[in-house]
Amino acid sequence: MRKNLTPLFIALFFMAFTAQGQENLSTKTLESNKIDVIKIYENVLEEGYESPQIYQKLAQANFAKENYIDSKKWFEKWFEIDKNPIPVAYYHYSKTLEYLNENEKAKKYFDLYKKFSKK
């Protein structure tokens, strides 16, 4: 069952701006107030919410943190429900696969990136 995501995205929006508004605090304080986006979106999934955007955020956040095993998992979930993801997703997924030594599959997704990024 898919739930309405509007209240969730509004809450995430305000949380992001609250964290940004803390610029004048010391670095130590800022470090303790950082939002763990991965945890937030994993909790959202546990609550039963599902969308391509959630999988996209999880895939890209894990990729950025070099958590390639988790990144691969979320890219695959994203591609299952979104048959036309943004082209850079194919590039990041191909790099994820390269880091995991899945080079043949990585080449396939890199080719998709090249194909769709030219449009």
C-alpha cells in the first residue's frame, strides 16, 4: 500500500532548512546536528512509504558515502520501479558496479548512460 508522501516531504524540507540555519554555531556543534539522510529514508521505507524518489536518494547518498553494496541495492530497487531514471543514475550505478568488480554489468550501464545523456 502506497501512502501519501506530501507530509513527509514537507517535514524533510523543514528539517533540511533547520540544519542549514545553524551556520553560526561551532563546527563541533554542527557535526552533532547533521542529518543522516540515509537513516531518514530507511525509516520512511520501514513506515511503508515507497517511491522512486526515496530509492534514488538512498542510492545516491550511499554512492556519495562510498557504501557501494548498499548503493547497488538501492539503485536496483529504483530501476525496478522507474524504467526511465535520470541518465546520471546509469553512470553512478556503473561506477558502483566497477567498485564491486562487476565490470561486464558496469559496461552495460555505462553504455546506457552514454546513450541517454546525449538526448
